[in-house]
Amino acid sequence: MIYFDNSATTRTSDAVAKSIYDNLTNDELFGNPGSLHKLGMTAGNKYNEITADIAKNLGCKNTEIIYTSCGTEGTNTAILGYLSKNQRAGKTIISTNTEHKATLETLGHIAKQGYNVVYLKVDKAGKPDLAALEEELAKGDTAMLCFTHVNNETGSVLPIEDIMKIKNKVSPKTVVFLDCVQSLGKLEINLAKLGVDMASFSGHKIHGVKGVGVLYIKTNVRIDPFIRGGGQQSGLRSGTQSLMLAESFAVALKEAVEARANAFEHVSEINAYLREELTKRGATINSPEDGLPFVLNVAFDGFQSETMLHALESFGVYVSTVSACSSKTKKPSYVLLEMGIDRKIAANSVRLSFSRYNTMDEAKEFIAIVDKVYDMYLVR
Amino acid sequence: MASNVILARMGEVTLKGLNRGKFENQLKVNLRYRLRNFGKLSITQSQSRIWIEAKSEDNPAFAGEEAAQEILTAVTQVFGIVSASLALKFEGDFDVIVKEAIAYVDKLLQEHPEYKTFKVESKRGNKQFPLSSPEICTEVGGNILDNFPQLSVDVHNPDFILNVEIRDYNYLYSGKVMGHRGLPVGTAGKGMLLLSGGIDSPVAGYMMASRGMQIDAVYFHSFPYTSEQAKQKVVDLAKIVSRFSGKMNLYVVNFTKIQLDMVKNSPEDMITITMRRVMLQIAEELAKKSGCKCLITGESLGQVASQTLEAINITNEVATLPVLRPLIGIDKQETCDISRRIGAFETSILPYEDCCTVFVAKHPKTHPSHKDIENAESKLDIKAMVEMGLNEGLEIIEI
């Protein structure tokens, strides 16, 4: 099996699986962190340790993160929670049309409630129009910027430093929400340095498990909770905390951060090799040159996305057409179309996405399989 | 103690002459098969009606109203049944009947507070019963009027009718669910349905089954051009048809190599027709092997390029068995309506590619001639293609 679909989800690492097993079989750790007795305290202490560990690896304070169920919940909580709490912060939100559906659908929802959502145009490399951003910010009504650090379909990297500079100069009070689901563990992330106000992360994209994510909310940024109840997690997300899930995230993050520099280099080699070999074979590379090497969006001439996906599948190779959340809707990727990529090329595009566990041998085998697919299945 | 029973009414079957018994027996066999997952049931016939009830009281299928409704729906999906009602069965004299009738109406009015008028209809199978049918109506009706002052009698256009039947036991019911009519499946031989993933072919299968035909189906799978999801969709559609048509074998033909060979060796604008001719030949061989006496397609005249009269002529020529096309003169809207009624529509419109759409030319020939097809097939080894379809990777799924 060659798994090149790591932007959809990743295999749980052995260390994460072990941490979950250990957690579940440890008689001293099953208490409710909110309980007053000894079992509760033991769990609560461990929970705080884990949270501090995550905060350290993200470059923030442990009081600045809450656990969520996934990246999508983090995004919803950040956008809806901030706007609900800060109704006088302005009525404009600036974003792009290449965001993940979690952001786009949430923005569509608030637009119906009277907010003015401005979608900046993106160029061929997927980067938003910064002049337009400055112009829009200068109007003085912008409550929030919502951007994605790394685009899930193309690997385009957002020029976040430039955006922060413009924002701080023109409209310092505007808050910034950054979707870091695809960048975590791949780019260096230090939240204090980045300066964003809120950021969402997901466990299963970094060899953790599905069911846990983290939302960063900077000190002094106030939001309304999305889930109300017993007041856990500073009242920002009620519900009994799961020590097991929190620890799974911490272990996955620690591994990802430690492996990051090597993984980046290693995956860059795989990416460069595939770019070259696929280009030789007439494929069109949609990912920008300066994109994150972990994602390679490529159009195979003569094959509709889905046909290529299934053909590769028959050789045990797993890739994705457009982002898995929308791949059943049967339209070419809206991200690629928004970037100005020709409809025909978009309809033939698949996404290869890598992790530190992929090897050069797999990349070579992949190319051999692509050749076989062309021999066997090319129509005309 | 009162229990739930289902009263099902037969339709066209009862018009049969000397062979009526054969049709009735098949209908009962089909009911038994359709209701096989509902525990032990007794299915008995008296005249043009069939009574279905639990064999013992501990069969949970009839215990609750909801479960009984599920059986009722299943019964109405068996061809040969015109309508069915869920009835209450109990023993006792006339006082008990009145008491049960009042309780029954009370419950009915809770569900339908809008009901204002009613009528009582009665049948008396047990001629020993002291009251005549009209007397039963008057007495039961009078008691209902006394107990529910908001109701009045309307014999012409009532909001609800309360039926009282007195036989070996007493029965109460109101309203009926219409069935799918038709003739019992198994009384009109077996046909091979060419099932794609679209709207038409499941409806075509349903329509032939409604005339008593047992159905087997064949699907042409072109992985990777059509996905596993597309195949699953066809399996799901076959299951929907089989709710009405009973046991079915679905033949999945591995069509990829055949299609690729065609694309390489015959003109683009004739691909669809050439493909359909090969499909028909493979389907016919499978039909003969499995005892089917005809082929069934969902073609409707003029709907697409391959369904013009010329194209149908050219396609039809390769078949020796009759090709039945129940939708040939039916408007698409009507087909969609039937598709919705049998619960297939939502599955049919799922977006996965089906076998007909991937290799379609932009401008297919709409009026092909013999010369066109001779030319199109000149470089193809059709016989080998049919053999390949029958032998290489054929999968048989029992639905």
C-alpha cells in the first residue's frame, strides 16, 4: 500500500496508540478531572501537565488553549464565538474563497445574519491580494480576518507575516483567526511569534487520532462558548475532559515537532522527484513552486480525477480527488477554479499528500504505477 | 384479548379462471418470502382476502403498532395485493364489540383530531350472530355518537369509515393502504434486466415484476472508470427492485477491457451503439443460462442517442430473445414518479458515474445505419468480447 492521502487523515502513530492503551488501562487515571477526590485530582494534574506540554510545543500559554473535537469545531467556535461576544468590533470579515469548507460555511452562515464578508481574490499561487486587504482594512469596520495557513488542496502557504504587518499597521484591533490544521507539524509554529489571535488544530492530521483538536485563543481575546454546561475548560467548552484524547494530541504533537525539520527535508525530496517525473510525463502541477512540499496537486492529462483515483487504488495507491469532505459532490475543486486554473485541468486533478512516513521508494513505485495506469487505461 | 392482524385484498388474481388457485398459491408463497424476517406468521385465505397474523402471541412483530405498520407496508409491496388494512381482532359478544369500537375510535381521534364525520360499515360472515349487518351499523354508530359528541354521521363523504366484521372472531379497522396491484411474481416466467445506475432501469424491472415476472439483473462494471461506489449503488438499486420482485441474482460483468478495446478499434460516434449491442449479447447468454425468457431494458423512445428508433433497431438485431421495454412510451416525469414511489429515486440520482456515461461521444450517431455498424464492428472480435464478458471476472451477487 502506498498512502499519499495524508492531508485527509493520517495513520495513528505507534506512540499515540500506546499512550491511549496505557491511559485506558491505568487504574489511577480514569477519574473525572473535575472530581474533588483523589482520583479526580490525579487525572486533573495529569491533564494540566499534558496541556502545558502542548502549549509549550505551540509557543503559547496553557491557559490559551482549549480542546475541541476536531479542526472544524475549532473554526466554528473561533468565528461564531468571537463575533457573538464582540458585537461592536465591526461588521466586516475578510477571508478568501479558497478556505476549507469549515470556514466558508461558517462565514456563509454569519453573512446571512447581516455581516459583510469580503472574499479577497487569490493569485495562481493561491496567495490573497494584499493590496485589496489593506484597502479593505483601512475602511475601519473589520472585526476579523479568517485565513488558512496552508491550503489543504494545493499546499499554498499564506504570507501570514505580511498579513500581520498590514493588519497591525492599518487596523490593529482586528483579530486574526488562522486555520493551522494542515500546517501543524509541517511548518514551524510559534503562536506568540505569529501574533494571530486564534488558531485551530487537529489531531488526526499529525498521526494522532480522530476526535480531538485544539483551539488557541490568545489571552485577552474574549469569545462566547459554543458548548455550554459544567464550565470545564474555563467555561469555553463544557463537557468532561478526556485525558486520553488530550494525551494522544500531546504525544502526536511532540513527535511531529521533533521530526519536523527532517521530515520537511525528506518530503521536499519526494516532492521534487515527483514534480520532475510527472512533468516529464505531461502532467500539470497545480501546487505553487513555493508551496508546502507535503501537498502536491497534479492534473493527469486524459484522466478525470475520479478515474485516476480508482485506477491508482487498484494498485494499492491511495490519493484524493478534491478535499475528502467534498469529493462526493462531483464538481471540480472550487479551490483550483478560484486560483484561475482551467476547468479542464481542475477536472483532471488529484491531490497527493505526504507524511514523514512516506519513502522515496514509494515515490518511485508510484511513478511506475502511473506509467502502468497510462498503458492500461488511457482512452484514446 | 385483542390482537393486531393484517387484512390484505387480492385484485386481478381473483379474475383468473381455472388456474386461479395457482396464482393465489404463488401470492401466498411470495407474502411468506417477503415477510420472512417477521417471525412465525399465519397466512390464510378466505375468498378474495388474505389474513396475516402472528402464529403465537410472543411474536413481537405484531405486538406494537409500529412493527405492525412495517409489516403492513411490506404486504402492500407484494404484487397481487390491491390494498391492506391493519385490523384489531378479538372475541366477544356485541357488548364487547361496542366497547372495543369506542376505544378504537378514541385512539383514532387522538391521532386525527380533525375528524368530524364518520360512517360504520359492517360485514357478517357469522350468520349465527343475532344482529344483521345494518343493525350492527346502527347500533355501533349510535354508541359512537353518544360517546363522541363532536362527531356526526356522513354516509356519503365521511372523514373516516369504521369497518366492523363479524366472522369466527370480530374485527375492527379503519382505512386501508393501497398496494402495488399487479400479478404475483413467479407466475409469468423470468426476465434478465439490464440494470445501470440510473433512474429508468430499476423502474423497468419493477414494471415487469408487476406483471408477475421474476427478475435477474446484469450490470456492466468498468473499474476504474466506474467506481466501487457506482457498483454499490447498482447493488442497492437491485435490492430496492427485489423488495417487489423477490429473490434475484445480480450478474456483474467486468466490462473494462471490452470497452477499452472498442474505444481503440471503432469510431467514436458509434461507441454507444456498439457497446449496447455487446451488452445485449452478453445479457442474452446470461439470460439463457439462468432460465430467463426475455431481456428487459429501461429504454424510452428518443430519450438519448441510443434510444432513437434507428438505434433501437440496430441494437435489437443482435438479440434472439424478446427485448421488453416497458418504458418505451413513458414520459420521463412519469418514470421519475414511479421511481420515487418505489423508493429508488434518491439512490438513482447519486452522482457516481454509471457505465453509460464515461465513454460517451460528444456527438454520437443518432440515426445509425447497417453500414455504420458494419464499419464500426469490422475491427472488433465481437464473439471474443462476449466470451470475455461471460468468463473473465464475472461476479454473481445474490440479492
